[in-house]
Amino acid sequence: MIAAPSNRQRTRILERIVFWTFRLATYLVLACATYIFLDIGIKGSRTVFTSHAPFINLKFLTQPPQTLYVFDYEGKKMELSDREFRDWKLTHKEDVDVTSISYSAGGIWPCIVGTALLVIGSMTLALFIGISAAIYLSEYSRDTPLLRFIRIAILNLAGVPSIVFGLFGFGLFVIFFGWNVSLLAGWFTLGLMVLPAIITASEESLRAVPQGLREGSLALGATKWQTIRKNVLPYAVPGILTSSILGIARVAGETAPIMFTAAYAMRDEMPWQVSRWTDFFFQGVMALPYHIYVVSSKIPQNEYTERVQYGAAFVFLVLVMLIALTSILLRERQRSRLSW
Amino acid sequence: MVSLLDMPRTLPQQLPPPVDRSAPEIEPAPIIDVSELDFTYGNHQVLFDVTLRIAARAVTAFIGPSGCGKTTLIRCLNRMNDLIDGARVTAGSIRIEGVDINAPEIDVVDLRRRVGMVFQKSNPFPKSIYDNIAYGLRIAGITRRSRIDEAVEKSLRAAALWDEVKDRLHVSGYGLSGGQQQRLCIARALAVEPDIVLMDEPCSALDPIATAKIEELIYELKQRYTIVIVTHNMQQAGRCSDYTGFFYLGRLIEFASTNKIFTNPSERRTEDYITGRFG
Amino acid sequence: MIAPKHILGTFDEALASLRNNVLMMSSLTERSLDRAIQGLLQRDDDLCANTIADDEEIDQLEKQIDKDGVDVLLRFQPVASDLRRVVSAMKLSSNLERMADQATNIARRARKLNRHPALPEVELITPMYAHAMSMFKDSIDAYVREDVELGRAVVPRDEKLDELNRVASRRLIQRMAADPDQLRGYLNLMFIARHLERVGDHATNIAEDAVYAAAAEDIRHQPFVASA
């Protein structure tokens, strides 16, 4: 029985409406993302790229932040960084009416370093603890009420706001353990924050490995750990690496957890300039997201600060993308080597 | 015209004895001794009072309808059921060469090396053919390259796969056909030199030609290994095995030489199952 | 002992068809033998002619049974009792066909004898015929009802038939020596007795196959104790 023509029309129209709803929703997402990337990209590239060789504003990337001094001199508008101003002052002794704007000269080099350190440390911690926990949950544990409780706890951890993590880290690592504002405190706080995602994704990757591989290995006389190490974990690694991509983006970009635990608004020494090697872990660092926050909200806004903000955001985006790209490339390489 | 009667005839001095294809009914030298075995999953008993003896260097087949316990029993022989929560032997014993394999002091890992298993769905590892076979050796601690090379060739020859793969040992195991993959799994199991090889429906996922090759392989292997095979295919049990056990609802209904089971079984239920009257 | 049905209905049908053909063939054979002997005893040429004509049908049945048997083996790969039944059916058909040939031979010789005056020695045939037919009927019965004891009991009776044959032969040879004019007639009678002895042998084979089908026991070629 062929449907009556009006019915056909109606279903066809419905189909088209639904299709276009989905399509428009996607385009909306695309539009938002494009706007953000374009905005940051255009404004940020003004700071990061220069019109003459080597086309990258190396000063921005390799110098620490300095105060900017803006003044008029002999009809010209001068914008000098702190050091430059002092040098200029040596040769020009007259008084000038300067407006000083913090953080708006120099660059963000220490922030880049600091974020990189924080990411590396916290991801290492999170991956180690996360994968171990995932192995336990997926390979060793039995379904008991305790286990179900653990799983609920992990799920809940994923929903904790990042500022709460920050406060927790502050209370436990900074105050109670006495680590003060330090890399260690930042690593642990950030690591804990990203742990649920790592655990869940790692567990999924482990479960995706077919049971036949485990049984086959055990039937050959392997112990459980041998089986996991040689026949399960290697094949779960692509999935785990994928999960770490999201983790890196989150760890690099969160401000709240590091605000009280690891980040300084301004620091003169670079992280490797420590007197004893153990001091390395107990020092605070500058970090990109926190720097953006400081420049955006702690000081009065003008065109100079805007330059720094967008420049920092742009660099930040590029950095995260590079890290993500590396992770994806690694995953592809692993995946091409084995498939089932 | 030469008459047929005039032609010289040479009679054999002694006629060869008639070939007796039926296995002897006398008790064979057993290597596995299952005695009054009860097995339970959680609260659910699946094996009841199973007693049988499996002969060395012969093929024993377990047949029976789905859910009759034959797969459970074969997995008890290398304690693969230990992987399942709540599965345990609740009565009776399994002795292999006189040793009770469920005793607490038994090393399960060692047991599994000596009692190999081939699964229904072939499960080659996502490694090269060479690494697949070397896997068992490496986990046993053998790392010398020459020794592994030797063992790989030996196992592949034993599994009748050497000629087909000898020039592509570093290709992934997944590049082989279904039948070849199963033979690879057999070679992998043989590499650790077990005494007993358990096969859980090894041919159920294979086409007839691959199945025939594996049956031929089983026939050759039984000269050196004891083989226990679970099969749904009655003709296969009839062709391949020397002894057959018929299981139903967790009990061993009849256990005898294959010839007897398939020409004149003692139990009514056995006859009804093998002739396709139920099950 | 009714076995439950096979799950495959076509299997049961095929086995039933095979069995029916065997039964049909055995009753046709019985009729042929009966007609042949009656043709001899009542000197009725029509009966003899019918016997000879019907042999064709029995031959075709043998071919059909063999063909159907191979078909069942091919399609269903029977085991145990099913296998034994099929194999016995095929062997039975061969024996029945030979029996029918014997009946044809008897009918031919009866026709020849009917052209000449009756010989009193025809009486020698009657007890042999009765014995052979009873063996035949029992052997078929043993097959149909899967009666192992009945089948076993048929085998020693062949000895008696052989004895009757020997007695008849001796008597006929004496008559041939005494009355050479009737040589042909006596010779034909001797052959008829021989044919009946062969019928008994075939009945024995059928009985042995019946025991095999029912009990998986091969009772052929065994030295037996002469029946009482």
C-alpha cells in the first residue's frame, strides 16, 4: 500500500527539517570555533609575527615579561621595555612623562617553559597512576560492592570543579605537606584533576583488547602480568594516547588549579636556575593561562595589554595543538603497526 | 591359448593379518584420570560425577548437545576455568600422570605449559608469525635467537604450515586465511612442547578444506601428543578420534572406542543423539 | 521397540521408503517362488510364464533399493543402527534378486517338465519347498521385526535343507540309472532341487543380515553345531 501523497510529502519535509537542524547545529559549532580561532589568530599574530625577517617576534617568545614604558620624546612615541628604557635613560638624562604598563613588554618565555613543565610532570603522574588504576580495574578486580564504590568515586572526581581542585591542592600539598607553591604541588593537583578521564579512557582501551588474546597467552603458560605486559597493554596504548590528548589540553589550560599551588605572576629566575637540584621541584613557575589571567584582570586594560593577551593566547593555542599533533602522530604510528 | 590355470602363481607365504581399525576395548594406558568430578559455576552445578580415563598418544573426542558440559570439562584439564569467578571443582579429582592438578601446591602456569589449548575461534596474536610462535618460548625465559628459530621451524613443520609461510615469517599473523590462522595457533601451542593438546571445536569456524587439513594434522600429531577434542561435528568425531565420550546434561553417558560408539553404542541416549533423533 | 523419530523428517521418509521397497521385493519374490513351484506341481504353464515375466520387476526393485541406499548414505551419513539398516537393506535386495532368479530357473525347468508326462519323483520337491519357504518367511520376519533369536534360529536349518537335497539327488540318480529314457526329466528335477537348496542359502544370508542389522553381530561363517 503506497502512502497517500500528503503523507509522503509530510515525511519528506520532516526529513529535510531534521537534516537541516543537525547540519545547522554542526555549522554553529564550527562558526564558534572559527570565530575564536580567527579572533585569537588575527590579533595574536600581530604580536607574534613581524613583517621583517625572521617573521617571528623572537623577543616575544624568548624574553621574560617586562614593564613597558610609553612616552613622547621629540614628537615620537616611544615604547621601550624596562631594560631598553634604562639604557635609554643612560644616554638621555632629561625627565620624561612616562606611563608604565606592567607585563606589556618583553615576552612570555618563562610562561611557556612553566606550562611545559607543568604539563609534562602532571601528565606523567596522571598516566602512571591512571594506567595502573585502569589495569587494576579492568584486569584484576572482581565485581564487589567496594569496586562499584570505587568506580562511582572516580566518576564523581570527574565532575569536581577545577577551583575546588585548586583549593584541595592548596590545602593538602601546599600547606599540609609543606611543599609551598611549587611544581610538585602543581603536578599533583593537575594530575588528580585529569585522572578520571585518563582512567576511564584507559580502561576502555584495555577492554577493547579481545579476550582471545588474554586466553591464548594464559593457555601458553604465561602469568597474568606477563599477559598484560606483552599481550594486552601494547595494544591498548593507541587508545590511551588518544585519551591523553584531551588530558594535555585540559592540564595546559586550567588556571584555577595552579593559581594557588604552582603559579607565580612574576618570577625572575628560570626554573633551571636553582642552587640545589632538589630545589627544582619545590619552586613555583609562571604559566601561560595564569599569565593571561593576570594580564587580563589584574592590571588596567589598554591596547598594549591587549597585544600581550592575544599574543599569549595565540602561542598557547599553537603549543597545545603541537602537543596534540604529536600525540595523534604517535597513535597513528602505533596503530599502523598492529591491527586486528 | 594359455589357460589361466597354467599361469604361475605365487601365493604369499603368509597372509597379512586383517587390519583392525577399531581401537582396543581393553583399558588403554591413561595419562589423564578424571575421577567422580563435580564442577560448579557459582551456584549452578554443571558436571556431575564424571569419571573417565584419557589414553596417551590417542585422540579422544567429547561429543554432546550444547550445554552438556564438554567444554567445561576440557577447560578443567588445563584449569582455564580458574579465570571465571566462582567456578570451582566441588568434588572428585583430575589427575594428570598421577598428579592431582587442583592441589594447592600445583603451579598453574607450569600446568598450562604442559597442557596446551587451541580455541574455537582462532586467536593469533597481532604480531608477526615468528613472534606468535616465539611468544610461548619467550615467556618461558628462552631468549637465544638460534633456539627460537629452531623451535619456530619445528612447530610450523609439525603444524603443516612451514611450507606455506617459511618466506614470510615476519608478516602479521592476521594476514593468513582462517584455516592457516588455526594451524598457526596449533603451532604456537606445540612450540612449548606440551604433552597434551586440548582442542575446543577447532574447526567450527573453518571451511571444509581447512577442516580436512586440520583433521589430517590431528592424525599426524597423535603419534607424539595426547589430543582431546571437543566437537559438534559427529562425522569429525567419527573420523578423527580413537575414543569418544558422549555427554548429556553434565553427565558422561557413555565412553568407549569410537568404533563402538558409532556402530553399536550401549546406551539408548547415545544412539539417539548420534543418529540425530534428539539434541 | 519403536525408535523416536529423527529430527530430520526426510531421513525417516527415506528409511521408510527403503524398507517398504525391501518388503515389496520380498513379497514379490515369495510370490514368484510360489508360482514357480505351483506351476511345477500343478503342471500349469501360465504360472511359469508369469514367474518368468515378473522377474523383470524384481530386478528393477533391486536396482532401486541399491540406488536409494547409496542416496541415504550420501545425504544423511547414518551411524549405528541406521547405518546397519541401510547396509542390510542393500544386501537383502541382492539376496532377494538371486532368489527370484532361482524361481525363474525353477519355472523354466517346470515348463520343460510339463511337456512330458508327470514324474512321481516330483513329490521329493514338496518337503524341500516347504522347508525353504519357511526359512525364507522366517528370515524376512526376523528382518522386519528385528527379531535376533528368530534370525539366529534360521541359520542351522539350512543343514536340513542340504540333507533333503542330498537325499533327493541320490534318489534321482538311482532313477536315472534305472530309467534312462526319463533322464532329461530327472535331471531337471535334480536341478530344481538344487535351486531350492540355493533358496535356502539365500534365506540364511538374509537371516544373518537381519541379525547384524538388529544386534550389530556378524554371525556369518561360524562353525555351528548341527541342530537337533
